[in-house]
Amino acid sequence: MVELAIILGIFGNLVFGLGLWGKLFLIKPLTLLLAVVLGGLMVQKKMWLAVWGFWKKVKKDKIALGLLAFGGAQAGVNLIGALGPELGFDALWYHLTIPKIYLQFGQIFYLRGGLYYYSAMPKLTEMFYLASLAFSPAGTLAKLIHFSFGLLSAAALYYLAKRYLKLRGALIAAVMFYTTLIVGWESISAYVDLSRTFFEILALDLFLRWSEKRKPADLYESAIMLGLALSVKLLAFFSLPVFLILTFWKSHKIQLVLKYFIFTLIVPLPWLIWSTLKTGNPIYPIFSGILDQTHALVLNPLSWGKEFFSFFIHPQDPISPIFLIFLPLLIFGLVKMIKENKNSGLKKLSFYFGGVMLGLMVTPNTGGARFLLPYLPVWSLLTVIMVEQSTRFLKRVLLVLVILTAGVNLGYRALANWKFVPVIIGRQSRTDFLSRNLKFDFGDFYDVDGRLDQLINHDWVYVIGGHNWFYADFPFVHESFSSFVPGLGYILTQNAILPEKFQGAREIYANSQTKIRLYLINPFGQND
């Protein structure tokens, strides 16, 4: 998996480089080369031997087989959602739309203004999406990429758990994580949290390997994995101090701490330099004043409890109640473990969990439980470990709860994803599905009657208003990052009044459902 992560990291940075160079027309051959390399990984004999060995063990244990079946069923349900059209707000806002804009212009550039301000941040996963959109403009391949990161995260957790647990216990941890509602929801949208989760699990796994075998390569690879997580989302920075403290605790060498720090930051460095050159701030829009108070750090310890319990009651993406039920046992076990004198890998795992959870409480909770997602695997693992060290009764309780919760969550996600089935099998048109499910009052866009496609005929359009423009099947410039360019013949508004300087434009289309108005303008007349 480390090989896979490094290959993906190299590919993402090559896409970034091509975009800055203005050579995105080379994206297809580069992506085909990646497919060949990944195909080479897939045919490696050692991988299939490991899979076969795993299967031989699982089929001998009926409970393990049942757990695997639940995980497989959840993957199938998630796949249905991933194959359907994208509905996620952030995906339609910037995760998919910014790469689409880059493809339209053939280059990567900073999208100034108050709509696409996240364009200055590291976007490793969006580079994968950019490549996928060259083959699958509707976004289905991008959704499947994020779905795959969910499976990879569950597999990475299983192999990490095998360090401390037997087969059944490791499967319980993996299934407990993968069948959580937030994982199921993220698996069907082109967000980025599951890719960050994958890299952070690998960073932890490699660090624990280093702490046991003292191979420098493991420590450096751990730092690289964390750097890739930072390249996905800057919030991964809250994990870095924890790893630095643990590195010093194990080695008592400042130079190793500095090396870990340097190896971590060198990975997202191209993004940080680019952001600095374009905005003057390496972590823009953080500390830029453009974000509202909901994005401020939570420095009041009295608020942390409220933030913590919101993870369990957030209406959009709650996590499993199992984590809350066994929380007292987990806290008691962690305190006991930390008090022990022996410098074990399990003790480091406990310190890591405590440190990242503290960092999470400081993080502004604007994303609900998805900000917790990268740390949910280690929470699952530690919960199972603590139960395994307790009584047989609690072991049975945990197993029953995991199966019951997995079944309930599976049913819930199946009902939620059922709406995608008619459009996937062709009984419902994509246009009808999106017309019924997009939220046009919230800024979603779609050409519900096909008239825009006929009128615009793939000409460039100046867009005013609106918010989520991924489904615009015509090249456009948005008012937020570009002034009106002489020569553009059309202006499209959504939930917006046409500016006075364009009052001479002639309205040629309007739709009350989507709040869209299209204007024909003399390309040699009204200019900005």
C-alpha cells in the first residue's frame, strides 16, 4: 500500500506541474501511464498470495466470514451511490468544479475572489479528479476514486490492527470503521476526507513499524505519508506535532524530529510556495479574513465537550454509537496504559489518539464528523483492543453491537442510495434525476430542459451569481474570478440581478425552477 500511496503522490504532483506549465492536454497520456503502473501493482504475485492467505483464514471462522460479508455488503451499497450522479454540496462547489475549470482553460491558475478561494490550498485529491474528468466529464470516475479510498482505508486499518489483534478482532475494527454512516456517506461523493484517512493510517502504521524495528526508512516514509495527507487537506497539520513528540520520545534525538518535520513539509511544499506567490499566504484562505467566525480555532476548553458530542448527533453524518458506548472503557484503558512504564507500540498508539483528538477539538467543527474521519480508524482499533483485554462478556457485547449497528447502517445507506438505482440501470434519465434532486435554491445548477445547450452551443459564457457550477456543460468564466471579457456573447445569471452595465443585453431564456436567466450580449458592445 505504501508503494501505491507514493505512486499516487507522484502522479498528483505531476498533474499539478503540468497544470502550472499550461500543458493539461497531456493529462490523458499521463493517466494512461498511471493505469499501466497500477496494473503492474495489481498483478504482483505477493499481493494475490496475501489475499489468498487471508481468505483461507477467514473461511475457517464463521464469525470472521460474517463480518467480511457485512463489509462486502456495505461496499456494494456504497458502490451504488458512487455510480449515481453527484449531489454533494462541496463536490459541486469546488472539489469537482475547480478541476473542471482548470481543464476548460488547459492550465492551473489561482481563482481569485470570494467563491473559489479554496483553489489556493493543496489539492492532491482534486488532481486525481482532474485527470478523471478528462475521461468521465460527468464525475462518476471521480466518485469511484473516493469510493476506492474508503476501501483502501479499511484494508489499511485491518493490516494495522493485525499488529495487535488476531484475525477476528482486526476484522471487527475494520468493519466497525467501514460501516459507520459517515464513511458510507463520504464513499458516494467526490470529497477528499477518505483519501486523507488512507494516507494518515499509513503514516501511523509506518511510524509504529519504525518504533519497533528502528529502520530509518520507515520513519521517513511515515513523514512522506503525512505530507501526502497534508497535500490533501491542511487540517492534517494537527497530526504533525503528535508525531514529532512521539519521535523524540522514542529516539531522544532532535535531529530525527527535524528530519521528520522536513520530510513531512517537503511533500506539500510546491503547493505552499504556489499559494504564497499568488496570495502572500502559504495556507490561504486561513488567516486571510475571508473565512467567517465558524472557521475560527476552538480555544475554549469548555466548548470541547459540546464539539465532541456533536459528532454523535450531527444529522448529516453521525458516527456509530458504539464509540460512545465503549468510551468509558477506552478512557480507563488509555489512562492505565499511559501509566505503565513499558515503552510499547500500544502505548504510543494511545498517546497518538489522545494527541490527535485534542487537536481535533481545537479544529473548527464546520465539517461535522468528517473532520473526525481520519482518526476514526485508530478509535475503532483502540476500542477493540480495550475490549479484548477485558471480559468475555464485553467481547460478546461488542461483537453483537458491531453486527447490529452494521446491519442498521447498511439498511439506512441502502435506503438512502436506492434513489440512484433507476438512473444507474437506465430507467430514469440523468436529467430527470438531477432535476428532482438538486437544490436550485441553494445554488446548484443544471440545464433541466436542455435549452441552454442548444442556445449556447458550447460557446464561452460569463456567469453571474449561483454557487455550484459543476454541471455547466459549457466553458464559463465566473464573475468571482474574472471581469467581463469583450467577445463573450452570453451572460448567465442565477438568483442574481443583471448589473446595470449589461442592461442592453437581451434575455433569450429563463427558467423559474433553476432561477436561471440567459442573456445575449453584443460582444463588441457592453464591456467591463
